[in-house]
Amino acid sequence: MKLHYNSPFILTFTFLCIILYFLLKGTGLDQTDFFVLRGSFSFTALASYVSVFTYVLNHADVEHLFGNLSFILLLGPILEERYGSKRLFYMTLTTTLATAILNIIFFSTGIRGASGIVFMLIILISFTNMKNGKIPLTFILVFLLYVGKEVVNSFEEDNISQFAHILGGICGAFFGFQSNRNTQPTE
């Protein structure tokens, strides 16, 4: 038997997160503007533009990193097989950019981590058995449980961006409906 790189996008994303975490922690650069999306976006600083894409790769601590990667590695390969590497990459990139732009516009706090991507994957996976335009009850329940909990938690003072989680879930729902709208599954 030999190892198979079965989920190229998800595995590459995972390895980038792990390598970056230990590299940044080891050098003390984990708070740099290149890897944390600041609420105070500077239109003249290169780091601000780079961080719009890279904040999802940086995590606050090992618990944050492993928590996100656990979901990404459980859900991602299934979704990558269903939608393809390129399409899942675009879904992830769109969720990353949407979250970054809206965070810059509406919040003065910074964000980092792939939690928004995790929520996108959680909601998107509930669409995998959608047939003939019927909305799966699992989607409704998963959306209420995961996104509803984040709405309730958003009223608490903490260091967690529930906004990123909620927006990730909304993106997952959008991609799920959009992807299944034109698909006629066979029965």
C-alpha cells in the first residue's frame, strides 16, 4: 500500500495552516499584519491586502488550529470529491474574501483562523444528499444548531468572531443551493 494525496486542496490547506502556525509561533511573528486581518485596514499597506487572504491560515493557539483542522479534514475530502478541488477552492476563497471585506467595513476588531471556512463546510455538507430541489431537513437543523448558536453567542463579550462563523454558514448555504439548483440527481 502507498499513501494517496486524496484531497489536494484540503490537504494543502491543512499543511499550510500547520506549517504557518509553527513557523509563526517559533519566530514570534504570529501577530504580524500579514497574517491577521486588522479591523483598521490600511489602503497604503501591502500587509493589509495580503492579510485579506492569509488570515484564515493563522490560528491563535494549538486548540484553535486543531479544532478547525479536525472539521476541515472530516468534511473537506467528502466535499472536494463531490464538488472538485477547483470549485471548493473558489468557495473557500469567496468565503474568505466576503468575511474579510465585511469585517473591515463593519467591525474594528481583527480576525484570524479558518472558523468561517469550517462553518461553510458544515452547512455545505448538509446539501450532499439534496434531491429534486427538496430542501433536506438536515440542512435546516444543522443551520439552526450551528448558525443559531453563533447568533446567540454574538451577544457575549469574547475573543471569537461569531460574525465570521455566521457568514461562513451563510456562504455554505448559498453554495449548497447554487450548486444543487442546476443539478438533476439520478434516483
